[in-house]
Amino acid sequence: MLEQGMTRLHELMIILYAVSVLLYFLDFVQKNQRANRIAFWILTIVWSLQTIFLSLYMYNTGRFPVLTLFEGLYFYAWVLITFSLVLNKLLRMDFTVFFTNVIGFMIMTIHTFAPVQVESQAAAEKLVSELLLLHITIAILSYGAFSLSFIFSALYLLQYRLLKTKKWNERLWRLGDLGKLEKLSVILNAMGVPLLLLSLILGLVWKTIKLPDVSLFDLKIITSFVLLFVYSAFLYVKVRKGVSGKTLAYINAAAFLIILMNFFLGSRLSTFHFWYS
């Protein structure tokens, strides 16, 4: 009975999340401060429910829930909502919250309707260790930073297009200036790169201890280092070469596509993350 009630509460959370995203979209298409305020408070409720579910799951399992793709998706969505609420509070950039939560809602939808992989969870329980938990948690946090960085780059490209076509409207001013959008995308990537590097170091140490027979040329390991290289190259061309503007934004967008491939495709084809599928 309790489990059924929790399921219904989770479905309510998805509905509330959808309503929040739709209200943010209404505010995006036609400036509507009332819709924006309602969307923010609904999103706060969704975050609270997510946090409760996360806490209950941790209480029931006795561990941090990031060891399977099913769990990782939920934590990733929670990270995105948390980051968006903090940014909204600090920077008051409504469109950033909207685009971030479009991604978050898609992640939550995939999590909700994807079948639970019981065998993967059983394997994860056998392999649990603090080192592994740190590796996955820090990796997802870096993905959260990279995701928000992509949002700022997407907003940069949208703002650039509006300026280029001389569409002077309310939306133009609410997007923020180009310099600020680019600066925020660079700062978030500068936060994400050391987090990803630390995650990879912890992951390799864990592999050496727990899975010494797994090859270093595993697809997941290779794509993770490719991801680190691409984002490091992003920072290099910005700081050392002075690249900026559309070129930098397009590089960031391409890097985010690699994140999606690494998170979903890489996990399923990997022998290193065989439980994470």
C-alpha cells in the first residue's frame, strides 16, 4: 500500500514538473511574470519531493543512489534542478532555469518510464564501495556543470541570432548580454573539468583494485578521457588562443553531445560499467 502511494506521489511529481516547464515556456514566449513565479514555486515543490524520494531511497538501501543508470538518471535530474534554483536565486536568469529544466524533465521522464534493471542493481550491490560512490557522484556533478554551461552557450547563440537579425524585443533583454553568457559558460566548464578529472582518477584506482582484468581500452574509459580532452581543449582555446563568440559556443555544444553519448551509449556498451545499464 505504501509502495503504491509512493508511486502515485512520484507520478504527481512528474505532472508538476511538466506544468512548471510549460509555465516557464509561456513566460519565454510571452513575458508573463505571474506564470514565472508560479513555475518557480512549483519547481521548488518538485525539488522538495525529489529530495524526499532521494533521502528515502538512501534510507532503504543504506547507500548513495548512483550505482545504476536508473539511479544515476534520478540524481542527474536532481542536480540540474538544484543548480537551476541556485542560479535563479543568485543571477535571476529565468531563461536559464527554463532551458535547464527542459533537459531535467527529459531525464526524469526517461527515468520514470525506463524499466528497472534488477540484475544491474544486484551487481551494483556486490561492487559497492566508497571509492566507487565518490567516482560516480563527482562525475554526475561535473555533468551537471557541463549541462548548465551548454545552456549558457545555447542562450548565447540565440541572443547572437536575435542581435544579428535586429529583433529588438523584450526577450532580447531578458536573455542577458553576450559577454555574461559566455563568461558563465566558461566558469562552469572550468568547474567541471577538475571534477571530471578527479572522477576519472578515482574510477581508475577503483578499477585497478576491483576489476584488474578490465582493459584500459574499454569504451567507457576511452570516451570519458575524450570528454576530458574536449573540455580541456575548450578552456585552452579560450584562455590561450583567445577564441570567443560563436566558435566557442559551438565547441561547447559539440562537447555536450559527447556527454550524452558517454552517459547513455558508453554505459551500455562498456564492460567496465557493466552494472550501469
